[in-house]
Amino acid sequence: MLEIFLIGALSAIGCGLTGPVLLLRRRVLLGDAVSHSVLAGIGIAFWIHPVVNSPWLRLGAALSGCCAAWVATKLTGILRGRADAALGLVFPLFFSIGALILAIKASNTHLDVDQVLSGNLESSWLERFRLGGTDLGPQAAWNMLLIVVALLAAGWIWWRDLQLYLFDPQQGQILGRPMAFLEILVVVATTSVIVFSFDAMGPILLVALLAGPGICAWFLTSQIGPFFLATVAAGLLSVLAGTGLACALDLNIAGSIGLAAFLIALGTLLMAPDHGMVFRLLQANRARIRFVARLLAVHICQHEIKGDQASENTRVGLRDHLKLSEKEVAAGALWLQARSLAVWENQILVSTHAGKIFAKSLAEGQDSTDGQMGGEIQRPASLM
């Protein structure tokens, strides 16, 4: 199980280094397209050289994935920027070609469509890497370690150019930076991660690891460096939780990791401290209470000036005159009380001296509490 976790962890790191690029460029479906398109390369390579464990299958898969990405890019231009339509045409074509070839040429082997798509993480440790008769561990782990090292090296070399590619490629072109090269590099990196992991993890699980951890990072950070780190951490947590769940309940490991990735992404979507749905609901509720409180502050001051506060500034009067619920009146009044802007006296809401100043500032189009009591955290416009 330790070796299986190691293979899954290295695959998650590989996905964590490429997934953020696809997410920020709004090209996550490219990973899905490539993962299905490699089947055509596998089928053609097996047709030419019918050996299941042949390295030609991996080479054919890589070429097929890159070819599919190139065709999709060209079709996107022809379809005037409709990348979704281009991917919808390309990857079913490549997948169908591969499925037909395998059905015809590989029907008597364990190499079939289900095995290629779902992977076989449980048996991935059986193929060993031996050097001079010494067993150095699973071959799949060494394959992914090689890819991870290559991705880290590429990121270190082209880090500044990568930031331009992600956020302002037009400016990068004006400055003469290699934006076209980085486009090719992203496709090659994505294809490499998928190809070197598909026999263990399966392309479908890899797509989950390309998308899910990146979504977690999107809600947790607004800086590009921590964004990559958070994506890798979420991917490792998905593998750890999924592997543990599979061991505890005797479940399929790949399916458990995929489920864990979804649940972690869902939990982040709901509970992220600054941008999660729960935070936004609480933020909207606080905004509603502030609005009601300001409305109450102006109302009670106006009727204190008129002298009819005894009928208008009671709970019932505030509710009926302002068309508010009793809960809203209570929450707004509590907001004013907490800031010493109003108090209840004999069931009448009375403004304090500070409350009168506050109501006057609201009437003049100002708010003396902004930036002090009611400020909200706003997310930066970009991850730069």
C-alpha cells in the first residue's frame, strides 16, 4: 500500500503542477481531451507492434495526445474561438479510432478500453524497476518522478514567462517572450503527465486530479506561487484520503481517490474562509443587516425631529412603516446598539448623539462606519 500511495502521490504532484496552468487558462477540458485521445495512439502502436508492455505504446499515446491538442487548437481558430466545440469534435474522434482498433486487434489480450481508461492502481507496483539486479521500486513511480522533476525544472527556468503566459500573453508577445513555445510546452507537459500515469491511475482519475485540487486552490489563495503549492497539497490530500478510504472499506482505490478529490473540492467550495459559499452567505446577511440598520438610523432620527417617535419608532411602527420583518428590525437595532448609535427606551428606539451624527452622514451620502466597523474583504482581481 505504501508503494501504491507513492505512485498516486507522484501522479497528484504532476497533476498539481499542470492543473493550475490549465485552470487559469480556462483549458481544463484539454486534459480530458488528451486523456481520451491517447487511446488512438495506443491502438495504432499496438497494431504496428502487438506487445502489451512495449514502450512504443507510450510513445504512440504521447504523439496521439499532442496531435489531438494541435488539431483542437487549429479547429478553435476555424470555429472563431469556440474551444469547447473544437474539443467536442476532436477527442471523441480519437477515442473512437482507438476503441475500434483495440476491439479488432487486442480482443485476446488484457489491453482493452476499460483497462486503459480506468487504470489499475492496485497492480501498478508489480512492474519493477531493476538496475544491476537491484529492485529499486515500482516502474510507475520512477516514471512519474522523472516527469515531476522535468516539470519543476521547466517551471524554474520559465517562471517569469509563465506568469505572462497565464495573465497577459499579449503583453508577453509585445515584449518578445516565447508565448508560442510555452503553449506547446503546456500541451507536452499535460500529455506527458497523462501518458506516464494512464496505465496506473487511468486518464479519468487524472482528469479529476487536474481539476479538483486546482478548484480548491482557487478558493484558498490569490497568489500564483501559493496557488501551485495549494493545488499540490490538495492533490496529495485526495490521494491520502482516497487510499485510506479504500483500505478501510475494501473499495477500488482509483474510485476512492476520485471521490475524495470531489469531496475535498466541494468542502472547499462551501467552507473556504474568504470566498466559500458559507462565507458569502454570511457576508450577504451582514450586508443586509447593515442596510436595515442604516435605514433604521435615518428613520428614527427623522421622527425624533418630527416628534412622533412614540408611535413610529416602536418595534411595530418600524416594522409596519419600513415593511420589515420583526427579525430584521431586531437585527438592525442590535447592530446600532452594538455601535452605541441607538438604545431602546420604554420600547422606543432612540438615537444617541453618535447616532444622530451617523444618520446625518448617511443623509449627506457618507458613511462614518465605512472602513472601521463594516468593511469587507474583497478578493484581488487577479492572482498576480
